[in-house]
Amino acid sequence: MTNKAVKRRVGGIFLQLFVGLWIALIAIAASVWLISSNYQDYPSRVNSIDNGRNANRALNTALNVLHAGGREAFETWLKDSKRNSRPEIFVVDAQGNELTGRKVPSKALQELNAPIPNRLLVVHIMTQQGAWRMFAVRTQPLPATFFSSLMRTPLWVQFMMALLATTLVAGALAWHFARPIRKLDWAMRKAAEGNLDIRVATTVGHRFDEIGALAQRYDAMAEKIDGLLARQKRLFHDVSHELRSPLARLEMAIGIAQRDETRRDDMLERIEKEIQTLDALVEELLTYARLDDNAPMTFEPIDLVEVLSDIVDNANFEGEKRRIRILLESPDSCVLNIHVDTLGRAVENLIRNALRFSPDDGIVRVTLKIDGNLVRLEVLDQGPGIAPEQLETIFHPFVRGANQATGSGFGLGLAIAKRSVERHQGTLTAVNVQPCGLSMRIELPKTN
């Protein structure tokens, strides 16, 4: 995917967020406007005859006062501005004179005497003086607040203000959500160009949503890829260094065989030995590569005690020449879900390593224990141990201990063992013991 295509996609996200939020806010504004239609209508209906529920309730109250207390009580109630309000009740005769002498709003009288009257809520009362008409009027204007002033503005002004407000809010929200996505897009384009040092979680900010989690996952991914590339470069360098010596000896042996026929047989043996060395190195490298995190691996339930017994028996046979004994201490059974070839190879490398550095007539102890949800395996020798600063580096590829000769191996055995244990969600550590010896400790989850 090209950078232009990515830019268009990010712009599309901003546009989609903007339009979606804008529509949602417009819908909310329209709903609020519809709900407040009574308030919008209120300013234009002041001093007009009220036909709403409040008017109907006020008229019923007035009729109850008239029937219960008579005309005198009725007139007293009409003149009481605290009781007769919101809306205010008026009673007029045919000439428009109000019963209590109060002034009736001219707008209400015009509506009442219109040639073609609208449907008005008017109560007709028959008295000895003639017919009277009782109705309710909105005589109290809205209080002078910002909301009431806004409601008095024309509808198109209200619409433009709502449009402006929703546009600003939608734009701000869309920018808020699209900004970290743009930063992620920038970081990914830099990664595609080979720059894996950029981290975006801190620049996105302390977000506790999906975008923040995505930024953290990107940082973890970039860090892992950067580490993998660094290890790959280091591995290529180490492999080239390991190959250079046997290849140089091969070239030298071929040159000697070509120049001196009397040494040809010796050189052929030397060439065969160097080829075997190269073959062993390639086999170790393939084993190490097969233990990559992404390589497929089939796990199955295996009794680890049986695997250890076979490895210890073979190691005891190899140790007979130097009278070294390998002692196994374990429970009767320990079934784990493992890849038997790789884990067996790891344990075998550790025991062979202990066998190599143990003194003659020494003892190598292999101890297997089950501790709750952990399985602990220790390989303890009586050798000289290693320098404290090398306790971690000995698990790196092509790293040999200070007491190990250059020609005694490739420095891949412990690296293979550690990677195998890690593929089983376990840990492998090295610890010096007193007065002498080295302890290789494996911890595996009982269910993995």
C-alpha cells in the first residue's frame, strides 16, 4: 500500500467521524428544538388567549371558586395576582368590560372578537346581567435570560447558531480522534522506511481507550521487530565469523594437496574433518532457527521423568571414561504438555555441558520437583562455574564461557536450550553455587 493511499484512508476516517458526529449532533439539536417548541412559541403568545392544559386547569379552578363562594369570592379571587396567574383569568361582557375592572390585553380582545374566531378555550357564564365570557391569557412574559432571548430570535438565526455550534463540536471531536491515528500512520510510514526507533504511546498521550492500547501494541511490535533485526544482524555476523575459520582451513588444505602430492591423503582427512565441522554448525543453526517464536510446534502430553531417565542413562555411559556419575532425583511421574524433541534437546545440552566441565570422579545432580503449578528442573555440576558477568551472556548465540576452548563447540548449545525452554513458556537461568559448581535451573508451567 502506498503512502498516498494511507493518507487518503486517514483523511477518510476524519471525514467519516466528522460527518457522523455532525449528523448526530444535528439530530440532538433538532430533538431539543422540538421538545422546547412550547418555549419557542411562548414569546409570540404573550397577551393572547391560552388554549393549553394550564389554561384549562385555571378555568376549572375559577369555576370551582365561583360555584363554591359566589360572585364576591369569585371577584376577590380574580383580583388576587398571586392566585390568579400563569395564565391569568379574565371575565368580560359583550362590550368587552371586565368583571373586576381590570384591563384586558387588546390582543386577547381582538382574538375574542375576531370576525372568524379561532378555536378558543372560552367558558360562557349566564348571569342576571347577561352573558359573560371567561378565558385565560398569558400575561407574564418570559424572564430576561439568555435562553428566553434566544427563543425570541428568528428561526433561521436559531438554525444557523445550532449549525455553527454542532459543526465546531463535531470538528473538534473528529480532530481529537483522528489526531492519534495520524500519529500512528506517521510512525508506520517511518517503520516502512526502516526507522523502528519511533515510539508513539507517549505522544498519543495517556489514553485509556482502544487508540491508546493500539499505540502501546505498536510500540511493543516495533520494539520486538527492532530486537529481532538486531539479533539477526548479530547472528549473521557470528555465523560469518564461525564459517570463516573452517573455510580458511579448507582452502589451505586444498592448496597444500594441490602443491604436495605426498600430503594429499592427510589433507583429504583434514578436508573431511572441516566438512563435518561445517555440517555440525549448519545443523546447530537449523535447530536454533526452528525454535523461532513464529515456527509451528506441536505439543503433546509426555512423561518428563521418562525423557530424563533416557538422557541420564546416555550421559552416564559417556561419563564412564572419566568416572563421572549423573544422579537423577525425581518423582515417579510428571506429565507435561511439551514438544519432546526440543525440550529433550535442551536438557541434553545442559547435562552434556555439566559433564564437560565436571572434574574426574565428579557428580552431576539432575533434580526434578513439582512445586504447585511449576515444574522445577535443576542440573548441578561440580565444575569451576562461570564469571558473574557471563551468567546472562552465555545464553546468547556463539558465546562461549571463559573456561571453554574455542574449538570445543560453536556456542549454540545453551542458546538452543534457552530458546526451547522459552517456547514452553518457561525460564532458564544460570547460578553459581558455593564452594564450586554451576546450577542450570529450568522452570516450566505445569499446564502450558
